[in-house]
Amino acid sequence: MRRVIIDCDPGQDDAVALLLALISQDELDLAGITCVAGNVPLRHTVRNALRVRELSGRRNVPVYAGCPGPILRPLATAEEVHGKTGLDGVDLPEPDHGAEERHAVEFIIESCRAAPDSGITLCPIGPMTNIAMALVMAPEIRRSIREIVFMGGVALDLGNITPSAEFNIFVDPHAAEIVAKSGIPLTMFGLDVTHKALATPARRAAIESIPTPVAQAVGQMLAYYDRTDVDRYGDVGTPLHDPCVIAYLLRPELFEGRRCSVTVDTSDGPSLGRTVVDWWGKTDAPANCLVVSEIDADGFFELLNRRFAQV
Ligand code: RIB
Ligand code: CA
């Protein structure tokens, strides 16, 4: 079983990803959940991760608070998408148990130091600040990181926060550059594939028909979250970005992609935060990343429905 740390900025789609992982601990060794500022400020992302953990009934997984903002850039948030709390649309009770004392970056470093070579997979589904800080503070941990599987970036499509950039990379492009240059095997779930994981009205109705607390809460989250993308892109549903990362860990056969060189543009200007993906192999830059481009969306939602029917 993969030993995994999920680094997140809940956010409704992060919450769905966390629920999928928390309920799938028979297939994933979930070492911990680390939180970062992103969709909303850190105090909200931590509170949301704790409330989602309570909802799952899996209190065995520790939650850590990480960096309150990007390495160099001012924090950009997305309350217009996720609401002021970051988890608007569902009314979850306050958590009975709080976050751990240790800083998330310390937890990531110590978990990696304690792991065997290639013994841990890091899954950032928000800005990569915590991951980058761990790599800068303790470069030797690279040996124990099997793979960094992340939601972020875009290869052939357009950005969702600027024409060039996807939100997670845009918020902390310097962190993303550190990760891209780390030499650690990367797997990228960018907008090219996550915009194909659309929670259409029929798929949302299927979740809402499942009579479990988790499925009902997810249905409420999706009903709230399903606003901006439909208005903006005219899509028939909102993209479930972050859960794609967890579904890949559980059912990699649901996805297809191509190994390419990925670099991050950190230049000030209209391309800031762009993931430059050499999809057509026009350079001799090392193919550092599996760029995922296709998803079996029906199989993805069947996985979600099966797992959310359990709790
Ligand atoms: O661009 C989508 C990403 O930004 C998702 O991870 C969402 O939660 C936000 O963090
Ligand atoms: Ca996120």
C-alpha cells in the first residue's frame, strides 16, 4: 500500500478528495493531512480539513497546519468560488479534535526521513508551498519520495485564474518551480484532465441519492460549488479537480497521459504561473512529469459513489 501525505487547501473539491482518501484506508496508508493557504486563508483550510475528517469518522489521520502564504507572492484566494469559509454549501459541525502542534513542513520532513527509499508519495492539491519548503529545508528527503502526484497546472488548455495559469500554480509559482526542478518523479493532474471530471446534474443526482452522511454532504458541497465554472465555461457541471489525484492512486487505469518535460514560468507578467509542458517533445529537456490528459469519467464517478455509500 502506498504511504501518502495529502497537502490541501479545502475547498469543496479538496474535501471530496480527502473524503475519498479517508474512506479508502484499506488501499491507502494515509500518514497525514497537511494544510496550506490557498482557496481561503490557512485558519479556514485547517478548520475545513478537521471538519471533513470528523465527517469521515476516521480520526486516526493527523492534521497539520502549514504555511500561511506563498514563498514570495502575496496570497491570492478564491472565496468567489468556495465561499468565505472555503466550504460554503454544507454545514459541518465544529471538529472535536484539533490540528497537531507540529508544523506541517516539519511533519513532511520527519515522515520522509522515517520512510525507506521511495517509501512515500506526496499529493499536493493546493499551492505547493509546504512541499517546496520541505525540499529546501531538507533536500535529502528526495530519496524517500516515490512520486509527487499533484493537482495543478495546465498543458494544452487555458488557465482558470489567468489566461496562462491554473490557480494552485499561480498562487505559489516559486514553490511549483522548486518541485518541478526537484528531480522527483511527478504526475500532473492539470485542467486538461480535471475539466473532463465534470459533476454533471445527473452525476450529482446519483450522489445525492445515496443515503449516507458523507454522500449527502458531498451533494450539498457540489450544489454550492457548481456555480462559477458552469457560468464561466458553460459546462454542464463543475470540475472535480482534486479527487482525480486520489482516484489515480486507487485506480490508475482510469487515466491516461504522456511523460513530458514540465517547467514553471515565474516571470512577472501575463505568463506568471504557466506550466510550460513540452507535449510535442520539441526540446531535449528531461521528461520529469507524467502529464495526465484523459479520464474514464464514468468510472471515476462510480468509484466516488461506491466509496461514499460506505459512510
Ligand atoms: O484550479 C483548481 C485548484 O485550485 C483546485 O485544487 C482547487 O481546490 C483550487 O485549490
Ligand atoms: Ca485544492
